[in-house]
Amino acid sequence: MMNYKILFSLTLLLLIPLIIDDSYAQIKSGGFGQSPFERDFGDVKFLEGYFGTFNNKIEIDPGDDNVPFTVVFANVGTQDITGIKGQLSLPVGFSSADGPGSLITANSDSNSLAGSTFYMTFNVNIDKNIQIKQYPGTVKVDYSRIRESGVRTSFSEFTFKVTGDSIINVKALDPFLTSLQSNNVVIEITNDGTAPLSSVDIVATNTQTELASTSSSTTNVENVVILESNWDVGNINPKSSRYLTATVYVPGNLQQDTLRIPLSIQFYNAHGDLQTVSKIVDFYIKGLIELNMYDVGVIELSNTQMVVGEIINEGNENAVFGFVTIEPRGDSNIKTKTQFIDEIEIDSPVPFNIPLEFDGEPRYGEHDIKLTVRYKDSVRDETLYTHDATIFVKEPEKIQSDNSFMFIIPLIVAAAVGFYVIRRRKKSKIQAS
């Protein structure tokens, strides 16, 4: 029995080191150091690294040079640190802005208090062949504790992203508006960059607010009526466009002028930061030319039948370089002819008269015709106005010959001859006596 107790005691003595070593291994693998009471804390903790400055992240494109790259740290130690210097190690394709072979280095401008954050901004060149994606990096920080000699060093590995750059452009698909009427406009929002735009929201800003704070307005949008003023556009991928529509009413007193509509565009960039940019869409306001044609018919003038009528411009802008053309419709054989009428002024009828000619033998009675007015507006765009009409061509009256007059002519001749003979005889008798 005694031998069993001795054997059991020896077995426990052999197993205890193994149990203790296994527990120690668990504690060490948990990152607590050589014992549960030891912590391997450093003074500097990496927070984030990105392109931009401390308070402004920026989007960048491959090929950009001298781009700021900021690394943010926290002083998690119990003492202030000073003499902070950093060195950045990035993959192939990223180099120092100081030139080939130079280290990417930066210094902190001030000390870092215990519990505060600090940052260092490096300047980096980006090769044009770099892809838009995420990359790994390493930063080395040298520093010293206040009231302590010697330099401490901290290494941190991190990831950063080449985001691409978003570029917003706006334009009107049709930059012309017409006064005295409602205009349906389409505005194109284009992302010409290489980074996406997310959750794009657009507002047509009210310049009445701008006029309250400035002595003059750079736009005249307060003079028109815009029925839609807010658009939720959504996401716009690189090299793609989205479209928004609006209805704009322009009053009659606004013409031959430029309308500038300011847009406030909000979106989230590739960093996830909310951005706001302002753009202006320009339109040119044309006057309204609205033609109507009245009193189309046929009259006879100097034994020539003519198609006549009047053109009325009921708009607020004169039409210039006007022509009227008559064309046959259906089985009509009237020849196509054109007359120049020049300017078509507002509220003043412009008459036209086109001589009738036929292709072949004249055909009398009803004819279906088309009248086309061709003119230009203030921007010299040509416009056609057409009017269909039915005219009646009368057959001219026939000239009847007077047979009685044909009998009178020989009698007159005979009387004249007789009168001449009598006068000759009387003259001869007078001479004989």
C-alpha cells in the first residue's frame, strides 16, 4: 500500500510541469506575455491611412503626382511623446515626391499628449499604371517619451485604397427655351471621372435667398417658373450619365436672353464622405413665333388668277427671311411656286399673292393645295409652317365676236370712197367754169 502512495506521488510530480506549461501556452497565445499580469502595450496605435490631409480625404487617379497621404495615430501611452518621425513603405508604383530613390518620410509638427491623436502627411507620386483598388502598406514611427532618453520605434501594417476621381458635368440636351409657353427640359448629369457617385441628390437652388445676401444676382431663375426643383438621381457609375426632367415656364417679357439655373449636387464619394458641389445649367430663351394663315383664296388681277392670303404672327418675336411656297395636293396639277415675303412682324398681317400656273392644260374647279411658310428665328434656325387649303379656280370668260360690226366696216369704207369721189367732181366743175 505504501508503494502505491509513493508511485502516485511520483506520477503527480511528473504531470504538474506538463499541466503548468499547457496553461502558460494558453495565456501566451492569448497575447498576454509571460504571465496573466503582463501586457505588451505600445505607446503608438495606428488608426487609418488615406490620400488627403488630416481633415479632408481626397479622390485620386493613377498618374497623379505629389499627392498628400495622411496616416493618423493615437498616443495610447501614459506619457507625452515628442520627436515624431515617420517613414512610409508602399508597394511598387508608389514613390516619394522628392524623386526616384528617395524615402517617403514625414515629421509631426508638434508633441503628442498622452491620450491624443496625431498625424503625419507624406507626399507620394502614383504611377499611371496603378489600378484602382486596395493596397497594403507599412508605416514606421520613431518617437521619444518626454523626460526619457532614447528613441522608440513602432511598426504598423495597414491597407489603403486608390479610389479614382469623380468628375461631375451637367448640360441641357436642348439648350433653347421658348418664351410664352411651358418647356420640357432634360438635363444630363455625367460622371466623367473614374470613381462612382453614390446617392446623388440634386436641388435647383432658389436665388431669392442669394439676392438677400448679395447686391446682385448671377442668375435670373427667379423670373421663370420651375415646376420640379428636387431630383433623387441615385448612383452614377464612372463614364456614365443620368437624366433629370423639368418643366420650365418662361413669361413673355423674357426673350433673347440667357437663363442660368443653379444646381446644388450632393453625393457620397469613394471615401463615403458627403460632398456638395454647385453647377449651373445655361439656357438661351428664344421669342415665340406662332404663325397662322387666313383668307386663302383665288382672285383675278390683270387677267391673271392668283392665290392670295394673309399670314399672322401671334407670337412675340419677328420671323425673318420668310418664303411662301404653293404645292399641289392630290390630283391637282398646279405648279409649285415660291414667293419671298421677307420679315413677318408680330400682330401685323403679311399678305402674299402667287400667280397660278398649271403643269399641262389648266384644270378648273376645286384644287387641294399645301401652303408652306419657311422662316428663321433669332438664332437663325429654320422652321416650316404648313397650311392645307382648297381653292376654286374659275374658267375665264370667252370673248364673243360682233358680226354686225363686221358689216358696218365695209359701209364706212364705201361711204368714205363716195365722199371722196363727190369732192373730186365738184372741184373739177369749179375749175372748168
